[in-house]
Amino acid sequence: MTQSDYEKCARRIAGALQLAPGEKVLIKVDPRVFTPVIAPLQNLVRASGAHISGAILAEDTNLESGDEFASLRHLFSNADVFIWLPELRQGSRPALGRALIEWLDARRGRAVHFHWHSGSYPIGFSELPSKDFIDRSYLAALDVDPADL
């Protein structure tokens, strides 16, 4: 993908969220993938008057921690918006999953996420198309009006 492709993704995310001045944004990132979207997304968040108040790194673990849950719960209690960027393996460790579900169920804010790298699976004996083909398909889908979906 090109830098302009990542900028397009950032514009779509920011547009969907309709960020307002003063809003606090919590973001989950996987430093192994999709990192070129971070800078344009951060610029759009700031341009809206909102700010990124915290970042959560993706981890491939199922370890449980009560202390971690308390920390994540605190992060979410101060957030108006949660942005969950693509990961190599889409998912959440138990403490993060619990904190996110609690926050969403309480309707304290709004969130957006998408499964870019981990949203395509082989079916039967068919192999996945190339990564470039999948990226182009997802990029084209960003141009579809949500009401038309």
C-alpha cells in the first residue's frame, strides 16, 4: 500500500467517528502492521480538536491480570472514542477484552475497528488471493457508502 492509501484509511476512520473538540481518543495499535496510518490519523484527530489520550499495544497472549484489567478499565473510563487498528492476529487479551466490553456496554463512548490483515480466510481448498489483491479490495470498500452496504 502507498502512503496515500493509508491517508485514505485515516480519513475514513476520522470521518466515521465525527470527532469533536475536546474528545479523548484511545487507540489500539499493532506495531508490526499498518503503522503508516498512525501519523495521518493522529493529524486528523488533532485537526478535529480531539486528542489521543492513550495507546494500547496489541499482544498475542491469553494471560490474565487483575492489575492490567484495573489499568485498562481506568484508560477506558477516560475515553470518549476507541480506535482499534488492524493487527496481525485480531483479538484481545482477557483484561483488554473485559475492559472494552464493559466500556461498550455502558455506552460511554463510540468505537471503530476493522480486520484488515486478519479478516480474510481461505475457504475450503482455495488459497487466499495475493496480499495486494486483498488490500485493493479493502481500499475499494472504503468508497462504498455505509448505507449501501
